[in-house]
Amino acid sequence: MNDKRVICVLGPTAVGKSDVAVDICLRYGGQVISADSMQIYRGMDIGTAKLNAQEQRGIQHHLLDMVDPATKFTVAQWQKAADEVIERLHSQHVLPVVCGGTGLYIRSITDDLDFSTQPDTAAVREKWLDFAEKHGREALHRALELRDVDSANRLHPNDVKRVVRALEIAETSGKMMSTNYDWTPKSGRYQVLLIGLWMEREALYKRVDKRVDMMVEAGLFDEVRALRDQGITSAHTALQAIGYKEIDAYFDGACTAQAAIEAIKRNTRRFVKRQLSWFRRDPRVQWFERTDDGDFAAGENTRLWRIIEEFLEGKCEGTRE
């Protein structure tokens, strides 16, 4: 492995990213770096689909259980921690395999985004970008309406960049510091191979529904109750996550348990669509089809290993800008 090579396994929820990442590590001597904005929280295992020790199959996983659910954690902090792990793995001649569905985390690795340019506003900006990824453009636009109706009336919901900028201005006392931020790709720190996983939408939705049912059986309601007992509320990012906010609403008496479960399934399916839209915009991703039983479609497995081997041998240069 030369030129600081990194493999990123990305894609929507429930498509099977974690298993593929572990397979890659087992085959090429790697370790996994989680790129999931909710798996960084301790005590949030079931609803975030963290792999247990058996599912990790002996492969070390990094950036899990980093902070308590009441702690604020930013993409800038994640980027710094990920860089430290990647540098350490490279020094040990171990392949870093970044795996997750949080688009901004992945982009902070592939595009070398610098969140320190405006430290007073970077956290605000990243918060609203993450909000847009999780909840969609319409919800982002509604958030602006509550803070700056004139700007909301002027801006179309699809203009995410300017809506985020308006929210940032509203939240930082009118100082348009964000105009100094350069979003163009910068020289990459790593040679990155982007592996995207997808499957037919209806099949993926069925996997989502099944996964939610399994989470409920595994004790998701108890997990949310434990967070509430710790003093975690809807004001904390942890209880704003899909799977947690719906059950939190149930405990507040806003809906029945079954309605909460159906809401989790519905919101997860919507999130899957947004994840796919986010990742599909990046032409550098090499996509591989999965079937509804979690295997690769015909010929895709062979193509995956061939592309990875070519990347590691330097026959293709990945995504370095």
C-alpha cells in the first residue's frame, strides 16, 4: 500500500456495508473506521446497528463509542480522529477501510474538507448540512422559515447551499462569515477508492422493515428508556436520530408503540432515498449491486476484488484530487 491508500465502503442503510468492509479487512489485512454519526455515542448500540464482537469477526473497529450521548460531537472532531487512526494504521502497514452512511463524514476524508477555516461558524454549518442529509431539503427549508421567513421566501428548498448559509447567518448574529468558506475540492490527503453498495429499492425497503423489527425484538425500546433515564432529551442530538426520536415520542405519550415502529420504518426508508441521492452525486463512486438476500449480484463479487487489487497495486489511482 503506497500513497496512503484508503478504501471507503458507503451506501444506504441496511444494504450490507459492514459485512463487506469486514470481508475486505479479512482479505487484505485491514481495520474498519466507522463513518456513522450515531455510532460514535456510547449506549446506542441497537438503534445504530453496531456490530457486536461476533459480527466483527476479529477485525478491529475504530471510532465507535467515542462519547456519551449528552456530548456534542462535530464532523471536525470526527475528521481529526479519523486522520489520527488512518495515519497510525498506515505506519503499521494496515489497510484503513472507512465504512458508513454519513455522507459528510465520508466527504471529509475524500475531499479533504477544512472545517477550521471559520471555527465560530463551522460547527453551525456542519450541523445544518448534517440535518439536511438526515431529514431532507424540505425540513431544512422549514427550519429556515422559523428563523428567517424573508430568506425562506426568497430561496428554493432545492438550493441547499444557500439555505444552509442563511441558517448559519441567522444563528451567528447576522455575520456572513460563511461566504469566506471554499467548498471546492482540495488536494487530497489520501488515495481513496470509493465502493458504493446498492440494491433494488423495494428489496432494500423490505430489508429496512425487517431490520427495524429485529431492533425492536432486540430491545430498542429499553435502549431509548435507558437514555431517557440518563437525562438525555430530544434537545440532544442522540435522541434526534431515526429510531430514537420516534420511540422518545412514544414515551412522551405522543403515539402508540406500533405507530412509533411504523414511523421508524417510514423515516428510515426516506433516509435511504436521501443517502442514495447524496452518494449518487459523486461520479467517483464505483457501484456494486447487492441482492435482497445480502449477496452480490452475478459477477459483482469478482469485479469488486479485481478493482480493489488494482487499486492496492497502484494500477488505478482512486479519487485523489
